Amino acid sequence: MLTEINPKLPMRNKATTKDYYLNKLGFQEFESTDFDEYLMVKKDNIQIHFFIFKELEPKENYGQVYIRTDNIDNLYQSLLDKKVAIHPAGHLQAKPWKQKEFALLDPDNNLLTFGQSI
């Protein structure tokens, strides 16, 4: 039986990725593990893992994660208040597939889409 999923995304620099997720998006480092080339972050009931890929070309990165939330309006506003850049084509909007969504790009061009059923 499947119980959860923890996506693994590429990162070029662990310190930069850690700073973005912890200080901008409000995640915490998962447990007290500290690996040179691996990072695990968590927020509420989700985890995202990252692996070092120093040769990554951000414009060629297609890493993507869809994160469901139960309070998208507050999440969106909190990120705007923190001056977190929203994807130019990803501002909060209702989609034809009955989701309210917005999207961000992290420092390595991983696309984070947040959605809530409407």
C-alpha cells in the first residue's frame, strides 16, 4: 500500500536552496540530518528532498511539484507579503479543472505549483 510521496528535485547549491525554502517559503529542515549533497525539508504534512546537481542549467530544468493546500488564499498572500517572486504566468487564479492555483520557481528553476480544489 502506498502511503506518501516525497519528490526529489535537483539543486546546484545546498545553502541557496536551504535559504530559499526555510527563509522564504517557511519550510523546516527535516530531522537533524546534514548530508553534504542532500537536503530534506518539510512543511506541515509534506517533504521535499533535493540532491546536488552542480552542472544543472536552470533554464533546462523541468523539475516540477504540485502541492495541494487547504488554504490557498492565505498561503498566496503570505508569500506576497514576504516578497516571494510569483511565476510570471502563475498568479493565483481559478483553472478550468476546478483548481485554484499559483506557481513559483525556486533558485534552480524547479516549478512549485500550489493548488486547492474549488
